[in-house]
Amino acid sequence: MTKILERIDLRSGRENKNELLDQLEELVLDVSKKTDSGKIKIYTHANIGTDYSVHLHRLISDEDHLESELGLRLATTLKEFGLVNHSIWVEYS
């Protein structure tokens, strides 16, 4: 099994941090209920209140499918809130 970190970073133009964070949490909860997604965590930047990072931790057996459906859907949906960067990290062992 291969450990994957799928990271979706959002640089939002919105100033209301609490409102956007609530919407982000709701989106992640809603989407994660519909799929077996592994572990999901949401981070905010310590100094830039409009930057967020969603981390999806997964185990995969087939490296040909590194991106998850959940990650792709989150990245697409979050584009309405600002600039999105979607990246895949494979744990080095």
C-alpha cells in the first residue's frame, strides 16, 4: 500500500474568515459522507487569514490513480472562492 497526501490549497479573496471556514468545513463534511475518503483535515495559514489547506490522507494500492474523486471535486468547487492549487504527495519510505 502507498500512503498519499492529497492537498488542496485555497487562497481566498474573502475577508470574512469565519464564514468561509464554516462553508469549507460544511463542504468537506458533505462530500466526505458520500465517499470513503480516508482522513481529512483543514488548516488555515497562521499569518494569512484567507489561506486554507485541505489535506486528504489515503492509502492506495494502484499508483495509476493518485488523485481521488473527492480531491478533484473539492478543488473544482473551491475555485469559486479563489485561487486553488491541487497537488499529490507520495510518502517516501
